[in-house]
Amino acid sequence: MLLRASGQQENKEYELNSVTSEDQSSGVANEEHLRALTEAAISGDWLALPKIRDRAELAMGLQNTVDVLVVAAAFNGITRVADATGIPLDQNTADVTTEMREATGIQRFNYAEKTQRYG
């Protein structure tokens, strides 16, 4: 949702479906580095992370690379805390993002849906 709002403020169009599809470009600068850093950090691929981090730093600079890793870690932690405590998606956000969550495929990460699929 923020990617869409950022695009409106900057008069640019970003592809929201790129969040769940590596085959689509988001239109965000350095997206390949952002995606690689986030994936390595979230999946805990600690052997690959130093090389990915070094390539990102060359392309984006040290501070931007650190910022990406901090944001990825923070969002991962916030989501895990919310999930662990049973905090549901608030109704207003659920209502406003229904179409976007379905269109991008984010909904398949919903814990209720994962429970139905995997038991």
C-alpha cells in the first residue's frame, strides 16, 4: 500500500505484484539488490549475505545497504511478534487492502490460509 502511495506522491507507477513475483519489475531503483538483501536476511542465508551485501553496497552505498537490512529485520520481527501474540490484521486495513492482497498473492501468506493448506 505504501509503495502505491509513494508512487502517487512521486507521480510514478510501481508494480505491486513484484512483491510476490520475481518475474515482475517493481520500478524501484536498485530493486534487485533490495530483493536479494531482504530474501537473504529473512531466510537466514548467512553464507550468501556477505556477497549480496557487498554488491549492494557498491551499487547503493553503505548507508542505504544498512538501512535495507535494518528495515527488513524490523518488519520481520514486528510480523513475528504480531503473529505470536495473535494480533489480527485490523478490520479497516483488511477492508482497504483486500483487492491488493489478492492481486499480489500476499494473502497466501495469511496464517489462517496456511493452516487450511498444511494443517
